[in-house]
Amino acid sequence: MLNLYDKIETAAAKIRESFPTPLHAGIILGTGLGGLAERIDVKASFNYEEIPNFPESTALSHRGRLVCGILEDLPVVAMEGRFHQYEGYSLQQITLPVRVMKALGAELLIVSQAVGGMNPYYNSGDVMIIDDHINMMGDNPLVGVNDDRLGPRFPDMCAPYDAKLIEKGLEIARQQNFAAHKGVVVAVTGPNLETRAEYRFLRAIGADVVGMSTVPEVIVAVHCGMRVFGVSVITDMCLPDALEPADVEKIIAIAGAAEPKLRALVTGVLAYEAAKPR
Amino acid sequence: MVFQRSQIEEVANHIRAAWKPNPRVGIVLGSGLGASVESMDVEVEFEYGDLPHFPRSTAVGHRGRLLAGELAGLPVIAMQGRFHLYEGYTPQQVTFPIRVMRGLGADLLIVCNAAGGLHSTYAAGDIMAIDDHINMMFQNPLIGINDDRLGPRFPDMSSPYDPALIQQVMQIAREHDFTCHRGVYIGMLGPNYETRAEYRFLRRFGGHVVGMSTVPEVLAAVHAGMRVLGLSMIANVATPDNLAATSGAEVVAVADRAANKVATIIHGIISQFGAELQERAGH
């Protein structure tokens, strides 16, 4: 982790050249959720390969572009497409963009992902505001010698997701009249979808939804002292006693259809942030 | 792992050159528990940095040296400071010192740790004799080609922690009038502390305490045919429904206060082990 600091600085310097404004928030857009980037008043944008030390996105429906600009009067960057453990990246590589966001001044991470719903009261197309997570990826982005300039050796995880923003998210959903749950996401490596036995297990350990991302980014955001707002979009229901084969095209279509809800939540949370007295 | 055996021999020879006795007991001390071997008559100290093939300890509250000497009448070797997976070491590196202890002749491993209490009746500063463990580290020090001279391909884990030693620990705690629980240790990779959802999961699935060490060392010790005693010092109580932030410094402070209980147990166990060895030699 000791050479990580220099990697972060190099990547941040490249972005600052075109977009010097200190950020308020960094946004990560998950599978099929890239549409939000259209709302940003874009000041600069980079393909990932243009940014030093950024890996290239290989996942389906992920564009691999970093958009810098203004959203709800706040300077933000948004990642259209993220990196996943199942693509073969190390968790340190996956989470580098979060550290770069922090280096650029972001105090808030907004993270979204497409997930499978395991809580039977959820429906495909619903959104869930993440209240907490379970890391079942078998790895951790903080493994290695700790660089105290980046964060503490043993970060606390008693409240990784900002409680005020969770409440705000639920309020926005009520006002806009769509269902938003508050629940627990479990992260697994993938890339295969889970077996029925695995869904039963993950449900039994306390998770409402299951995904293949987000947790590494959140662990790193907490490590570097950022507040976090996380949204899961339920793109298919994973009920082990009535399981149907997953259809990736359908998942992406449902994510696209649910995207306006994510858009409302993200812009609403940012508007709330912008209105907060400094 | 075949490659590792010559390295074990090399370190063992390095230690033997400075310290002749064959240690009967290996001790691994946890976060802030260094004082637990204060009654040890230290004859030789080895800084990890001076030992070939030894990684260096980077964790808070860990000193990073191997103490060789006598404790309760027996030659022992004690690690002040251990290696953790979260530091980036491989499980083979983490357990390398256990192999060296075994190579020097130790047939008993006493392994200590500072852990988070999950069980609702545990209090900070309590001691728990480890009855069993759950490996949630997603790693195993025995992965690779097995060297049959070090241990079997498929070691049994039906009873990794010696039940007779656990009984002795409970007896010692009663005699010295302090609380000692008996329970299950869950080994996590770390380095972050657990989320509330993770604490609930671990508690519900049979964990009494949770920590970031011990399991790899015990796997290697059982593989190598050692008897194992595990002691957890409850550094803080994780109460997921009323959770407060945990800091590394806090863990070290509670450990300081509980170190004398661990010292009492270690001393008592080694005394009884020495008596057993004498009895066996007498017959």
C-alpha cells in the first residue's frame, strides 16, 4: 500500500489538469445505471485508459468513462462503469478511483449497483438504500502494510453508511412515490450467479440483496474518512424456491427502467447536501 | 511447502547456535499481551529482523521478537508480536514461526489473541479458552503441495484445541477467582472491524468471539501434530444493536489490564505440563 499514495496523486493530478475544482462527491454508477451521467453539466471527461493507474473496464454495460462536472450545483465526478473482483482485478485496483476522488476533495461517496433481491418482500425494479453490508468476497482492499496518510490500520465499520442520508433517501422515494427499501447487501466475488443453496445461505446470514461490487469501494471510503450513500437496484429476484435462470439482457433492461429512481435519489441527496449550511 | 522445510531447518539451526535447550512449549502472544510472559526467565532474544526468512511485524501493540528461555521450569520459546494476514503476509509466512517452534521440538502451542466478544454475557477484559474455531479468513496455510514430513495432507480438525488443557484452564481460573469462558473463535481476515450485519451473522452462526489471527497458526500446529491451547482476551464487546466505534488503542489498553490473567494461565498450564512430562519420564 506504500506506493499507492503516489499512484493516487498521479491519477488525481491528471484529472485536476482539466477539472481543478475541489469535488464535493464522487459517484459510482453500476450495471445499466450509467444514464445519470447525462444529467451532469460536463466540464471534462476521461476514458479510463487516459488516467494513469486506472484499470480498463471489461464488464458488460459498463462504459469506462470518468465524467467531471456540476450536478445540483455541486462539483462531482461520476464513474460510468466500475471495476469488479470477478474481472481479475485486485481489490486495491478496484478501489483506487475512490481514493482518487478523496484526493480530489470528495467527502461523500455515492455508490450504486445492480443486485439480486433475496428478501421476498422486495420486487424486481425496486431500489434499496444500503443500511449495512456483509463482506463475503474473501478479500479486503486494506490488506497490506497500512499507509497512515490514507487512513487508520483498523477502521471501524459500525456505521459505514451515513444514517442521515439513508433517511433522506427514503424520504425522497416517498415524495416521488416509488418503493425504496432499507436493507443489507452481501458482496460475493461472482462471476457466476449463486446456486439455490447459496441464496438460502446468504439470506440466512442476514442479507436482503446480493451483489458483486460496492463493498470494497465502501470499505476504502470509510478508511479514508468519506461519508457514504449506497443504492442497490434490484434487477432480478433470487428466491431459491422459485428460481428462474438469470437473463443478463433482462437484468440490464430492468436496471435501465429503474434508472430514473436512482437519478431521483442521487440528485435529491446532492440537492440536500448543497442546501446544507457549511 | 516442500521448499519451506529447508527454511525451517535454517532458522532452527540459527536459534540452536545461540540457545541450546529444546523448547517443549511454543507461545504466541497477542495484541498488548506481551506482558503475559513477564515471569519468563529470558535467556536469548531474537529480533525478527535478525532471523532468516522471518517476516517483520507491522501491527500496533506487537513488538517483533522471539524470546527463548525458561518459564515454570520448562524451556519455552515465545513470540512477542505475530504476523497477520491483513498485513499482507501469506498464510505460509504467518505460520512459519509455528513450524520453527515445532522444528525445535515444541509439542505444545499456547496461542493468545485479543478478540471482540460476540456473546451477550462476555465482558471486556474476560478470558475465553478457545474450544473450537471457524475459519472465515478464506485462506489456509496448508494450501499447496503437502510435505508429508511436516504433516498429513488432510489434517483432522475434530478437536484442534486439547480438551484436557481447556479443563486445566477452567480450573486455574476458578482457583484464581477470575471469569474464564469456553467458546468458539471466528477468524476473520480484517483489517477493518466488522459491520453490524457481520457481527449478527457471526454471532448467529456459532461464534462467541471474533478476531483476525490464531486460526492459521492453529491449523499449522494441528497439521504438525502439536497439542494446542488457545486463549482469547475479550478486548471489547461487539453489541451490534448498540454499537460504538472500536479503536486499536482501546483494544491495547484493555489487553494491558487482562495480561496478568493470561500470565497466570500460561504459568499454570506449563507447570502442569512439566509435571506430566516428568511423570512420563519416571515411568
